Amino acid sequence: MNTTAATAATATTATAALPGLPRTLTTRARTLAAAVRKRCADLAGIESPSGDAARLDALAEELAAGYAATGATAVRRRCDHGDHLVLDWPGQQEDLPHLLVVGHHDTVWPVGTLADWPIEERDGRLTGPGILDMKGGLALLEGAFALLADLGQRPHRPVRMVIVSDEEIGSPDGRSLVERHLRGAAAVLGLEPGHPDGRLKTARRGSTRIRLTVTGREAHAGNDAVDGVSAIDELVDQLITVRGLTRQPGTELNTGRIDGGTRANVVAGHAEAELGLRFATTEAQRRTLDNLAHLTANRPGADVRTEVLSSRPAWPERTGNPLLRHVRSLAAALGQHLDGAPAGGAGDTNLAGARGLPTLDGLGAVGAGPHARHEHLRVDQLGPRIALLAALLAVPLPRLRDR
């Protein structure tokens, strides 16, 4: 049997227990798309940069209310830089392991961005800060649950969702919450945006944020320069060393922030840089971090310190991938063509994928430009994504791994 025929056969099997469901989901999802589009815009209108606890908590409250209207129970998990959310929906078969969905409600955009970049739709593209990453994904799942509720249906198994407030800075606090709820999960789904062409994400690189701190000695830059030790000069040299250490296959470096010194006439006594590293393999991650942990100063009197701020393991591509086959079959039953591919970014699904749990990401909105000023989602893809998510919730999962 060829691949197309096999997918079609699997699609028929996947929805056989729910006659007529694909057509009903597709039709109803088209009707709901306008409301979900508005919800995307409304959520993006609540600015929620990482670290802004008040704004993140306001958005968490709004999200909890929206999901509660679809039958969820919501619990806030306290965090100083913004509360996390844990939501639970009952399933038709409560004795089954839960389906875990992971998401986040923080964005990379500072407060005030909306003042010169308002949310608007142009040529079928809804644009605005955080609209794709990932206010759109949060709205889509709410729409999927609303669709099932409208049809008088519940998910096949219990569904749990963890929404963290610090994903965009590596989930330094949220990581432990996600890991806690990985235990016992049948599968893990991520609401990050898909690839620009709509494909899902089947693997993701590991990532680590590092703060490189240099301490020198201040002195008058004109009269007593010889008595000083420039932390900035030392940091520049260290960054050149770091670039050399990370110039290897499977490793990428981004120097995201540099700060230091006080005045032009003062030898800098302090300087620091924040580095973003990405790794194709766990071995590349281990080797690089070990090298960076042993940096030494070039200048007498200078001190160099490396601090890991957050880290996620690499989630490698795996052959077979029965969860992707299942989702492709559901998409085919809905009249959609869908596939998956590895992604360059990292996220909280790395925590599940690295453990070998059945995991897929990219089930959020379809669009392009996350973290950039052209960030947008495609309005015409809201309906298909709502239908796909609803099918994933309603249709029984196949056997995804050996018992």
C-alpha cells in the first residue's frame, strides 16, 4: 500500500468510532473561526512580557476564565515573576492517562509595543506582538474545547494543560512544573506555532542561556589607567574565545546582551554578557557547557564567572513517530494535508521529547515572524487548526509506545 493510501486507511480507522465527526468538526470550526480570531486579538492586546508579574497575572486570570467556560478547572501556581496555570478537563474515560498540553503566556515584547504596532489584519494576516508566539495557540485550544462543548462531547481522555509564565527566558521556574506533569502522560502536545508552511515540529534543538560575568578593577582612565583592570576589555576577549569554542557542528551562539562600565573616563570594573546557545545533540550541549564552565581570565586581577540561567535538553528526531502518524491521519480525515519536520528553536516540549515521550509541537497558529516585527498568523488557517485540535481531543489515541 502506498503512503497516501495508508494514510487514508489509517484516517478512516482513527475516526471510525465517531461517525460523521470529521465533517461536523470542519463545518463547526469554520463557524467558530471568527470568534477565535477575535480571541487571538484580545489576548494579544493584553501585553505580557516575561518578568512583568502584574501583567502576566492579569492575562492568566483572563485565560483561566476562558478555559473555565469550556469546562476546565484552573489552578494558579505562584511564581514571583508571574503565575503559571494548570488546567484540567475531564475525559470520557477518566481512568486513562492524561493528554498533556504545554504552552506559555509570556512574550518577548516590552510593554508599550502596541502603541506603535497595533493589532490589525491585512491581506488575511493578523499581526501584532505575541499574536503568533503564542497568543494564537492559546486561543485555538480554547476554540477546540468550545467546539466539542457545542457538540455535547468531551475529550476521550483527561486533558491537562500547563501554561508557564517564563518560557521565553528558558522556563527557569516553569520547567519543574512541566516536568511534574509529564509523569503519567500518554502524550505531550505543544501549542507553539507550526513551521511557516503549517508542518508540525517533530524535534527541537537544545538551548542554554548563560550569563558571562567579568569583574575587573576601577581606576581613573587618564591618571591611573595602569592601576585598573578593564572588565570590558576582558569580556571582549572572552567573547572571542567563546566564539571559537562554539564554532563546531551542531552548536550555534547568539550574544544577546552586553552591559558594563560606568563612564568613559573610568576603567570598567564590571561587565557581563548574556549568551544564547543552541545544540543539535545532547553531546554537543554537554561538551560546550563543560568548556564554558572552565573559562579563565587573560588579565591578572580579572575574574571570569559563567552562570547557567536556564537550560533545555535537545529533543532528537525519532524514526517511526506513531503520534505524528496519528495526527496526519486525523488531518487527512478532515481534508487537510499535514506533515512534520524538526525545528531550530527550543521550548518546553524539549523536556518531554528528550525523555522519549510521544511528543509533537507546532499545533498552534500558522504564520511567520515570531520575535520579529512582521510576526503574524494566517486567518484562513484558524478553522483547520481548530478542527484538528478538536479531533485530537475527541478521537482515541492509538498505541504510541511499547508497554
